[in-house]
Amino acid sequence: GGVGEPGEGPAPPGAPLPTFRWEQIRQHNLPGDKWLVIERRVYDISRWAQRHPGGSRLIGHHGAEDATDAFRAFHQDLNFVRKFLQPLLIGELAPEEPSQ
């Protein structure tokens, strides 16, 4: 698959996810435009960050980077939290890109 640009909203269930390179992800680290990577999946947290129970500053600190370690450290029930991530999913880290 090619490296994609996000569409409007999350990918439909079962559809292949677009892939992104770190250089694309790093462009989304602004207030109101923030992406992060958890477990090699790319999430657009731009609108949701204000509702994050730990505060927008905490989650925003991990913008445009791999937040997997922090995600696992701060969330005891990962399955519960993942259901909140699902609607924010916009793609995956391209296979050739390293986890950071």
C-alpha cells in the first residue's frame, strides 16, 4: 500500500488503513492538530485531547511521537481504553518506519 493522507474521519471497519511516515506524523504537533502513535497505529487526537481524563496537556505532550510506553504505563485497563481510541484511528505507521 501507498503512504496515504487521512480522509474525513476514521477508516471504515475492514478497510485497509492508510500508512504514514514519521515525517508526515511530525507535521501534526500543533494545538488543534495533533497526531500520536500507539502500538504502530496512528491516531488523530486533535479534537479529543480536550476530553482526555488526564488532561489535554498530558496527552498533548506526546503529540507526533510514539506514545506506546506512556499509554501502557498510565492506563491499567488497556482493553477499556482501546475502545476510546478506535474512533480516532486514522492509519498505521508505514512498515519500513521504525517504532520510536
